[in-house]
Amino acid sequence: MAELVHHGQRVDAIDPLAREVGVSDRLHCRQSGTSGAATTLTGVTHDLAERLDRARAATRAAGIDALLVSPGPDLAYLTGYDAKALERLTCLVLPAEGDIRLVAPGLEKAAALASPVADLDIEIVTWQERDDPYALTASLVPGASRLALDNHMWAEKVLALRHAMPAAEQSLANRVIAQLRMRKSEVEVGHLRDAGAAIDRVHRRMGEWLRPGRSEREVARDIGAAIIAEGHTQVDFIIVGSGPNGASPHHDVSDRVIETGDAVVVDIGGTNAAGYCSDCTRNYVAGAAPDSEYVEYFEVLAQAQAAQRAHSRPGVTAASVDVVGRDIIAAAGFGEAFLHRTGHGIGLETHEEPYIIAGNDLVLETGMAFSIEPGIYLEGRHGARIEDIVVITDDASEVLNTTAREYALLV
Ligand code: ZN
Ligand code: ZN
């Protein structure tokens, strides 16, 4: 995903494409199981009890009285329950001490029971239509003075919880949960590897669709169908930036018709059945050779991205990965054209911690997965970005995207 693309903008922009390929929304597509109500990700049903234990230990260590986690990636990570995000409150109540409960609407009880929650040491506490679920939640954490709420909780729920527990200080649960989520287990790395291989298969087929005379939107429609066909259950985003549109990192698609000689940035990703995301950018040139300046800076970009991959290993900081590539690009005179940070973590979300950016002194550890995606953008003309997902191993890093990084001339 392009670094300047805000998550919300991205989803809004790509929804029409997703619908065109028969993909309505993440929840719908990620449902599985036989009851029709079950919302279980196939990839997060292992070691859930251990995750809950670690979350509780981290909660205690942070001096937090309870974590409150509403439907979203944090709840899926901790419980395997990919619950619907609705106006009715569903909320995991994970106290530093005492029983773990899931507050759920009565009509969602079957879905919760069909999820891994049923096999965990979690009591499901249901509420009926005329009950106050916020007062119910407050009653489960009597005397709590420090609550941590998941970062994606809807504002109306945050404010209702504040109203129900006015004496409790609210903070973001990310400081606890992100620490867990960014260190992937081997099983999680396997799911990311599968997602990477699936998106690589789509890039390998680009010559079927991308050529002069077709619009970015037409090409994107074909890419969307292939993202599903090659092993995802959901299209997350499709960027086809041709010619001058490639110089805008947050371009999605447009009706611009690709011209002979255009450089085209294609940045695509989806979510697989296990709930893990892919994200890979490759560059194509349509019909005829690109101009000499593109050839010049593409070489610089490729060197920078290769240096960043080689540098990624345990013990170096996230910031240093950014610096290694940025210095190469700046030394070649294109520093001003590298508009964004180097990358983002990836897992159950396309963008999550760790962020590969100047100032982030986080020391990389085994199991951390993130994108390396430097770009060079010449406004009004063209641009290029090379993006791979890498996972830190015990002594180096594994690159999950393996297609050629050189731009491909499609004729
Ligand atoms: Zn990307
Ligand atoms: Zn990305």
C-alpha cells in the first residue's frame, strides 16, 4: 500500500472495484464455518490461550486494570472471533486479574459460540435489546481506574464507556496489543508467506491486462478478479498509476487511458482466508521503452530498496532501514522525490506496527513483518515504487515477494 494512502481513503476508493469482483466487505468475505453465523479466521485459531495470557501479563505490567476490545483485528487476534462491527456493543473484557468475559448482544451469541471463543476460558455475557450494555460492562470491572480501549473502537462506544465509568481513565490498548501482534509466530509468518505468493502470482500475470489503449480502471478490474482467483478472499486495494498518475503515491485508479511508453506503478493487495494481508508494488512500462530519466532513477530506486532489504535483520532499528535507502536516493539527487516513509508492518491489517520511518528507534526482532517500499516521484511526469514484504528471521530477513523487481516492458 502506498505510504501516503490513508486507510479510510483507501477503502472508500477501492470499494467499487471490490464490488465489481463480487467482494462486498471484509466481514462477509471472511466468514467461514458451517453455521453461516460463524466468524472464524482459519489462521488465528492456534495458540489463542497463550495470546490471552500474554495480553493479560502485558496489561498488568502496564498498570492497566482492564483491556476493552471491540470487533476488529485486535479481537480477532486475541480470540479468533471475527465479530461483526455493529452499533450494538460486543466487547472483550480482559482484566488484569479475574475472569475474562465477552459482552455480546443476545442475537450475536450463536456467532460467538461458533467462534473459538467457545473453546477458550471466556464467559459470554449477553445483553438483550433493552439492556444497557455499557453499564453491564462497567459492572464487570468494578473499581477499575485505568482502562485501555482498542484503537479501532468506534467513538460512540468510547464515549458511552466513559459515561458509564466516569472515574476511569481511558487510554489506547495499542501499547499492549501491538507489542504482541508485531511479533509474528511461525504460523502467522506462514500465512503471510502464502499471501505474498498469491499476490506475486497476480503480478506475474500483468501482461494479460496492462497495455496501451486500456484505461487504468479496466486493468484494475481484471487485477481485482485475479487477486481473488489467485488465493485471496478479499481485494483490499488496487493502485494503477499510469504516466503522471504514477507520480502520486496515493493515486488509486482513474479513467486515464494508458499510452505507449507510459511507466505504470501497480500496487495491489488482498486478504487471504486466514485473515492475513498481501501488499506488493511492481512497475511496468507499456508498449515502448521509457524515457532516459525514468531509467536513471529506477536504477537508483532499485539499489536503495535492495540495500534496505539487505540491512533488515534482528538488532537494527526501524529507523535505520529507512535511512539506508533514503541516503542512496538523496545522494543521487532524488531525495526530495522520495515523499514518504519506507514502510509499515503487516499482518491481520495491511498497515500496522512496526512503522519503518525516521525516528522510530524500535529494534527489529525475529518475527516482525513489514514492507520496504521506497519510491521516487516526479510530479507531472511519472514515478516508481518497489515494494516487498520482509520478515525478520533469527539472523537476517526473509523476503516474501519474489517476482523480478526490474520494471517490466510489456509489449
Ligand atoms: Zn503497497
Ligand atoms: Zn505497503
